[in-house]
Amino acid sequence: MKRTALVFAAALMASPVFAASDLCDVNLQKIDDGMTTAPTLGEPMKSEVAELKAEAMKARDAGDEKACIASSGKALQMMKAPGDGGGSGSGQ
């Protein structure tokens, strides 16, 4: 019985780590998809999104899932709101 509980506890503790890794990878895939299918992005925004994607990939490769999710999430937000002036934060 103790062995079953231990295995179950270990599985529960490991699941958030896999979820973070999956979210990072999913966000990076969404960025790739958005860059190829969103012709409305202007050049300054495309460059910013590309830089954020590069930061996210570097963080993922270093094992920093939180930084990967933060950078990729910021890039996705910029892509969702292309009319906000490139993510300057003004007007919100």
C-alpha cells in the first residue's frame, strides 16, 4: 500500500513540470503558426516577436520553463493585438 501511495504522490508532483514544458512548446508552436499565417503583422512587430521567441527558446534549452512561458506568452499577446502600437503599453 505504501508503494502505491509513493508512486501516486511522485506522479502528482511531476505532472506540473511536464505541463510547464508542454505549455512552453505549445506557445512556441503557436508563434510559428502565427508568424506564417498572420500577414497583418508589421515589420517592427515581427522583429520583436522573433526576439521574444529566441529568448523563449534559449530559456527552454537552459531548462528555465518559467522564462520560456513568460517570453512566449508575451509574444503571443503581441500577435493577438497587432494594432496596439507594437506592445508599447500605451492606451491600456
